[in-house]
Amino acid sequence: MRPKTRMVRRTRHVPVALGGRTRMGTQTYEEAVPVAPRDWDYVILTGSTVAAAALLAVCVVWTTASVGGLLAHAVPAWVAYLVSGGFDLVWIICLSLEWVARYDDDRSASVKKAGRMFLAIAMAAVGAHGWMAGNPAVGIVGALVALLAKGAWTQVMNYHRVPLSEPVRDVLAQERAELGLELVLAAHQRQVLRTRGQLASYRAALAAQEEPAVKVSQMPRTVPGERAESTVRAAVRAAQAALPDADAAAIVAQLDHAGISVDEDTVRALIGEPRTSGAEDAHRPAAPAHQQVSALNVVTVEAAVVEAASILGPDASAREIAEYVARHRRLAVTEPYVRTALSRAAKKTEMDGGYA
């Protein structure tokens, strides 16, 4: 048997001599090439798939008409026919998921059970319509249309699905488990980052709240050093737990690296470390008289703010107080914190009934 051929247009370069010179020119020609025999297996498989899709469409139309006619006795017709389309839609969805999970036996098994249950419900609804219409035979035959459509699609999917051995399925299951774990960890990390971002926003909003300014004349002159700021106290305790052998200077450096400003005297008071000797203080430059007296009592950030406000006078602004604390106490404070500290001192004065 002579094989079939088809003509294909091709081009080639041929030498052309003109005026004593030879050049290469392009020539078009046709060549007969063999044609591959028709793949009847593929044609039949494609035709079967198309036929199964057509049968599925007929099934949806039939079920929608039958169940819609049944429900139209109780609800408006447009609502009845709209709802009736869901009877076939649910088991078609299960059929699609069964194809997606064709290499995962655990998932496909549960989807198969659900699809069969939904198919039985749809068939029962179609049969009930025939019984209500006084013709049970029509209801039974109509219900079988859905069963035929699902059976046809099941066979088509089984033919398309490539059978795998048990070791191969086990390896695929392990790989799916590893990828699923990565997705879970990524989702968890995303949730953690989102929660941390919300917490940072809350803290920034609380720090930005400005309390009403108070008059400096209403503030006490001194604040006991034992009443340390709760945030500073918690930070010092956490640093001491992380660095049990560190002294006050090391803890101050660690907190400064974390963005928390605190002096060594406050750290020593909180961790129970004795203050530095007089020989070490002898090398420090002498401070003004009023600062030397205040330094004996003021050891916290809040007390430093109150001290600066008392020295600068009632007309000092929060910015001037913050600059004074940074210059004389080497503590970084913000203007909102200055207002908050002054407000707390004023409230304490009111509760105590006046200055100490």
C-alpha cells in the first residue's frame, strides 16, 4: 500500500551566474512529504469526550425542567427553575473535583461519596416530578438520564487517568504533604507579620496621643526614684533575664540598642546593684549646684522631666523640656511623653493634696 503524501512548499539557494559573477539566489519548489496515518484512538477518545459533554448538557436541561416544574407549584416559576439547576450542579462539581484529585485516593474517595449522594437526590427529585404528574414511568426514565450522564463521564475520566503504582502514589503523597506544610507555614508567617503590624500601629497611635498640658506650678518638685516607669521596669527585667551576668552599664547599652533610653542609676535600683563608688564619680565634671541636688533624688525618666520643668519654669514648652533632659540627663524623650509625665505629676499632686 502506497503511503499518503502531501505537497509542501520549500525554498533553497541555487547558484546564478550573471556578468561573469556567480551569486546565490532563492528558489521556491514543492516537495512531497509522507502524511502520518490518522490516530483513530485519539479521534474516538475525543468523540467520546464530546458526546459525554453533550449528554451532560442534556441531563442538566432535563433535570432543570423536571424539578422546576415540581417546585413551580409552591414558588414562582423563575425561582423554581433557577433553584432546580443546583440539583445537577452539585454532583457535577463533585465530578470535577474527582478529576482534580485523581492521583490522591483519600480526597477522591470522599468526593466520590458526596457525588453519589447528590446524584441520588437529583434522581429522586426527577422521579418525584413524574409521580406528581401521574406518570411514574416518565419520572423513572427521566431520573436515569442523570445516572447515564454521570456514568459516561466516569468512564471517560477513568480512561484519561494514568494508573500509578503504589510506591509512586506514596511518593506523590509525601511531596504534596511537604508542599502543603510550606503553604501552611507561609500563611502562618503572613498572619504573624500582620498581627505584629497591627500591634505596632496600636502602640504608635497610643504614643501619639497628646494629653492636655498642665501648668508647671502645679507639679511637685521631686518624684521618688522607686516609682520607675512600668515600661522601663519591664524592659530592664527582660534584659536582666536575657543577660544574667551583665552589669548596669551592659544593660543600659542593650536597652539603648533596642531604642529604650534609661540611665544607669535606674537600672541599678531595679536590679539591686549598688551604686558606683565615689572614686568613679570623682572623674566626672562638677555639675551646677541645683543639678547636683536634683541628681540625688531624680533617677527615672519621668523624674528627669519633672526636674527640668521645675528648673525651666512654668513658661517652658514641652520641646524645651525635652531638649533640657537630653542635654543635662542624656535621656531621649519625646514631646508627647513630656506632656504625659507632667500630667501624671499634676494628678498625683491633686491626689496628695499639694506638694510634698
